[in-house]
Amino acid sequence: MLKEAPKPAIGPGDVLIRVRAAGICGTDVHIYDWDRWSQNRIRPPLIIGHEFVGEIVEIGQNVRHVKPGQRVSAEGHIGCGHCEFCRTGQAHICNDVRIIGVDRDGCFAEYISIEAGNLWPVPDVIPDHLAAVFDPLGNAMHTVMAEPVAGKSILITGAGTIGLFAVAIAHYAGAATIMVIEPNAFKRGLASEVGADVLLDPGTEGLEQEVLDRTDGLGPQVLLEMSGNPNAINQGFRLLRNGGCACLLGIPPDKVTLDLAKDIIFKGVTIRAINGRRMFDTWYQSQNFLFAEQQRVERLVTHRLPFEQYERGFELLKNGTAVKVVLELTASEG
Ligand code: NAD
Ligand code: ZN
């Protein structure tokens, strides 16, 4: 629901940003649909949205490193700043993390206030509609960079928004073969455009044999699980070769049953669990990737809509005909 809200106040260490563009994330769709997860997690009233780029309009009295007028995106996970995780470069797993658009007001508004330490100044060469997607691009980057992929066979389960970004990043990072399992034909087509070599529909008979045939009968060396679907998770582990590494990003809706002994322990599999983005290693990597591969990211921002057409954006995502939808706000005075 679109409503008038007061301009947010800023503290001494915060900045006020006028939002220029904001991406719609799967999380926003969950909240929009008010599903079980949202009902348990979200405390309304809340301004949702966490992927954005904007222009600084005001800075708190203690803020030194940025100025009004600067274009910025921001890390939306706000660590407490003083726990052991935050103090050892692992703020992405801070126990007291607060997420914009989930735990506190987000970016689907004209203005957002945020801690200056979370800002990511955006270079002029990166246009608004791409700067707005640093957050999901960073999820993909964090997952692909968790395990070396150069020269290896990679299986990506789930070529949704983040899985498709991961295809492009794995290609950029020198993966030898990128195999993708994804039920949506439109998304499989895009996966091929941004660098996938083998496209598979999970409903197809003989799929697992095909993956084995493409990997000398051994299975892929790295699994990037980006669907959160329990069948895909099990299929991924079943296919992963002995000594392989599974990087898990997808979040299943419930507890998942795995054949731990057969598919993981006896195979000597390594599991890397991925949460958010590393602060700020992932951001530097994502920015360098954007400099090098802007066209591929451009291909995956399938829709740019005026902010007022947000309902259409949500519908496009729900019916699987969009990958990344970016809402654009026309600058208004005040
Ligand atoms: P998405 O919905 O765009 O992508 C999921 C894709 O999985 C869809 O394209 C869907 O068709 C596909 N899929 C469904 N069943 C499948 C199956 N059996 N085999 C293969 N693919 C299948 O979501 P997204 O925004 O790209 O996010 C991907 C996942 O990552 C979600 O589970 C999301 O909740 C999670 N996520 C995790 C983090 C994190 O920090 N760990 C951050 C953001 C999102
Ligand atoms: Zn912390």
C-alpha cells in the first residue's frame, strides 16, 4: 500500500538519502503476499525494500567521509558494530543484525535514513538501475567467491535472480562448465545468454545422467544452491562429486531432510553456508564485476518501471516473467 510517511530523522552518524531507484527482491514479494514467514517476522507499520541507490541530501554532525549530492547505495544489514563477529570482519553473521525493510524502515520511499558506515559510494559510470541491484548481485558474488570456481565444473540449482547473477559471475570467474537446473524456460534462456553451458529442466527424465555424462561420470566439483527448493537441494547433493563443495544460499521454507551419510559424509563434501554479503569485500568484488560485465547485468534487469507501478512489478515477479525489476523514482523537490 502506498502511503504518505514522514521524512525520516537522522542521528549524528547517519545520512538522509533521496532514493532514485530501488530493486524488488523475493523477500519483498513474501512481505507483499503477507505469507507465514512475514507474519512471524515483520512488525508493521513498516516501509519495505532494501535494494537501492540514491543521493545524499543531509548528513549527521559526525559524518565526515561523504557529502550531500553524492550518489550512494548501502549495505542493508546493519551489524551491532561491537560483537565478536562485527569486530572480526564477519558483520554479515552478527547476532544482532538489523535489516532495512525488514526490521526497520527500508527504501520503497522518497527518503531513507541509514548509518554512514553502511554506505557504498557509487562511481558515475554505474547507472542507477544497475547500482540499485548491488545487494542481490552481492549475494551471488558472496556465494560464487566462497569456493574457487576457475577451471571447474559448476552446477547451479535455481536460476532465479540470484542464480542468474551467479551464472554471469561464475563465467567471469573462469568456470570451465556451468550447468543450470531451472524449471522456468524463460530463465533458462537468460542463463544461456549470460554464460551457462548446459540447461536442464528439473522435470526431465535422464537429467542426472546428463550431468554425470558431462563430468566424466563424477558429478560437478562445485554446487551453487540458489533455489531453496528441498528437491533441488537433495538433487544437488546427490550429483555433487566426492570431495566437492556445496555453497548453499537458497533458503528452504521448512526443515529439509538430507541423506547426510550417503550424499555428504561418505563423499567428503565441504559445505559453505552463505548469508548476505561480506562487508565490504563482496562489494568491491561486485563493483569490479560491474565495471567488467555491465552488459550481462543489464540483461538481467528485465524491467524498469516508474515507482507508482510497483504492483505491476510484483505481479511480473510472481508470474515468473521478470528477473530483476527496478522501480525508478522521479526526483521531487522537498
Ligand atoms: P528466485 O525465486 O528468483 O529464484 C529461485 C529459483 O529457483 C526460481 O527461478 C525457481 O524457478 C527455481 N526453482 C524452483 N524449484 C526448483 C527445482 N526443483 N530445481 C531447480 N530450480 C528450482 O529467488 P532469488 O531471489 O534468486 O533467491 C534465491 C534463493 O536464495 C531464495 O531461496 C532466497 O530466499 C534465498 N536468499 C538467500 C539469501 C542469503 O543471504 N542466504 C539472500 C537472498 C536470497
Ligand atoms: Zn555485531
